Amino acid sequence: MTPSWIPFAVAVVLLAAVVGGEKGVTLTLERANHEGIELSQLRNRDRFRHGRFLQQQPLGVVDFPVEGTYDPYLVGLYFTRVKLGTPPKEFYVQIDTGSDVLWVSCNPCSGCPTSSGLQIQLEFFDPSSSKTASPVSCSDQRCALGAQSSDSGCSDQNQCGYTFQYGDGSGTSGYYVTDSIYLDTVVGDSLTSNSSAAVVFGCSTSQTGDLTKPDRAVDGIFGFGQNGLSVISQLSSQGITPNSFSHCLKGENGGGGILVLGQIVEPNLVYTPLVPSQPHYNVNLQSISVSGQTLPIDPSVFASSTNRGTIIDSGTTLAYLAKEAYDPFVTAITQTVSQFVRPLVSKGTQCYLTTSSISDIFPLVSLNFAGGASMMLRPQDYLLQQNSVGGAAVWCIGIQKFQGEGMTILGDLVLKDKIVVYDLAGQRIGWANFDCSSSVNVTTAGSTGKTEYFNAGQFNDNNSASLEPYKIRVLSIIIYLLLHIAFFGVLPFL
């Protein structure tokens, strides 16, 4: 009778031969000595190892649906949906790379809108109605993380609180809770599965300013900043997602787009380094060109320091140039098109009256960054149509003058119709012009390491095709198990 260990040893040798033939690697195999060890001990050892296999799950790509548009005359913001709590409840939240924390309106709430002009149903999170919710105490180290991105404080109930003030003068305050967030995750062969993770987020009990207005009200804000309390930081530190995210915001045809935790892969992507030790996604803008001509702007205008520099911010509808750069920019545009349009000023903004297509007469603009990366702006990336007069369209400069000192903010007006990749592990941001109604390839790898590709943008529409490789593998495993039982009378792992 053949010794029971020979099939196992042969299988290992064959596997080594396959690996060696493919990679050119020579392996020396030695058999472990199991004499005197009970079979039950070996089974327990194997089961322990199998448990490790299950725990070492590959990173997944998390996909979020995107709604909204950059157009300030329609919506003026992009938002997505998140599910929180047990049982899960869905909330609409604005996508904001200019802040750190995810927060939603809670019950009760002072000043929180109860209806929305976006034709969405607003909801309120109630921690007492979720089986998995728990408040964050003041002694919790995550409360200290919150203090880095907000004015935080502690209540008499030992509850970690926060207050956020935004650039438009609006604000919110509340307290932090821990609860489950539910994710549509793609792992291997585009297999979509539902998973959940415990994250800290804000429970808003008070809102002021524009946040109280119902015209474009949502349930909260989804901050994608670099702080340790951002959801992207929490999920990547748990090994659930890569330390990167990407978006592609559609500009036309009703807006929408793609938002994934992972890096979108596109051959035309160009990257620029993030400015270190900054609270936002600061990049080094070095110059601006119109029709290939560099504008006479002192580079120090764009220098990064406290409250100065260039920020990429999806939570800003338009875009803003430092005042020292704004006038040369508008002057250059006007001089280039003056013989084809009728310039006019409307409410302090430079506008142009034209019967021609703006793509035919307005110039390309190039924003030039450190590392040799340039962001090319088409006319529709810096102009907004206001109205029509006598058959002619009125187009106005959509990029505004920043009223403070030395700040340039690149918002949705210029970010739309582009893949934008935030590689936090590699501390860089990349972009490429793209049709955001198309599907994209996404990798879980950072700037180094193993790359695995997934497809996003289509798997939500039809999962049947993506499940075929998975079904084939399951069928193969079943056949293998049946054959093993037929020949050996026992399952291979018993």
C-alpha cells in the first residue's frame, strides 16, 4: 500500500516545478518529520493555518455612486450615498476633499434642513436606534485625532464633541460616534460583495449658515482629507482598502460620475507631489499659460505656507485664483478673443457675448505644477454660460478672484471631466482628461508594490458576467473534492 504522505509530497514537488519553470527559481524541498504527532494535532495545525488564509484577504476597491453636477445654476455640488448603522440606513453626503470627517445630521438637530431641493429624502441618524453605535469618549485616542481637524471638546457625559467651520461661513457641531459603514467592495475578478467596517463619524446636532438652506441640502458631508479620522484613513489603517482614492466627475448630461477607494489607472495620468505637512491637498502651482504663453505672474504668488498656496478641493463648486494671478489671467483671455466676441462686465465678472462655439474661439489654459505636470483647461473648464441676448450666448469667467491672501482653490469647475487620483501612500495627486461616463480600471496598489486591476463603473449595472470566473473556480473545487473522496474516502482537509 502506498504511504499516505507520497501524494502530498508529489503534489508539492509538481507545484515547485511549475513555479520554478515559470520564474526560473530553484527550490530545495525538505519533508517535515511528523513522527509521534497525533493526526488530530495535525488537523488542528492545518485548521489554524486555514484560519490565517481566511484572514489574509486582499485589499478591495470600494465603489460609491456619484450624483450631482458642478453647474452652480443647477446643483453646484457632487454627492454620494453611504449606509450607516445596524440596521443600515442610507444618507446622502457631499463629496469633499477639503475637509476630513464624515458627518451626518442626527436626531435631534438644531437648524438642520428637513427637505431638499435636490429631490432627495433627507434622513436623520439616531444612535439609539442602531445596535452597533457607541459614542466616542474623551479618553479615546480617536478623540485626540478629531482635535487636529476641528474645535473639539468634552461634554459632562464624557462625550467627544466637535465644531467645524467652513470657508463659506457655515458650520456644524455635534459629537463623534462609532458605528458600521457598509461598502460595495470589489475583490478579484470584479466580484461585488457587501462588507462592513467600524468607523468613527460625526453626529451633527447643530448647523448654521448655508448648511441650513433647503435648496441643495444633503444629509451631511463626506470628508476625504488626510487626517486620521477621515474614512479613507480609517479603512486603510484597518487593511480594508488601499490608502488612495479617485474620482471622475461628469460635467455634462446631468453630472454624476465615479468615486472609488483605490487608484484609477489611465495611461495619460500625470502626477505632482503633495506639499508636505499641510492640512489640505496642497500642490505647487508654478505658472499659468494661455495659448501656450506663460503669464507674467511672480511664482511667489503661488508659494505654499500657512493659509497660502494651491488647494485641490471637490467641495468647492467653482475655482479661485490668488488676486495677484487673477487679473493677468482675465486680461490674457480677453485679449485673445476680443476680435471674435463682445466683452462686457456683468455684476463685476468679465463676460463675453458670442454667437460662435466657445471651443472654436477661446484658448486652452494650462496650469503648470511641480514635477512637470500640467492641467489643461478647455474653455468649458473656466467659463460658465449665464444667459442669451438676442440669439447670442453670454459666457462669463467662472474662475473667481480669491478675496484673501495668496490662495488658489481648484474646485469642481476645473476638476470635472477628469480622472483625479489621490495617492496618499505616495503623497502625490494625478489627473487626466477623461469621459467620466465610461468605466475605469482601478488598482489597489500604491506607488509601489503588487498591482491588481479591477473594473469600476460597469459592475453595478450587470454583475452576471463578472461572476463567471468565480462560478468556474467554485465548480472546479467541488469536482476536486468529489474525486478526492472517491479515491481516498476522505476530504483533503480532514
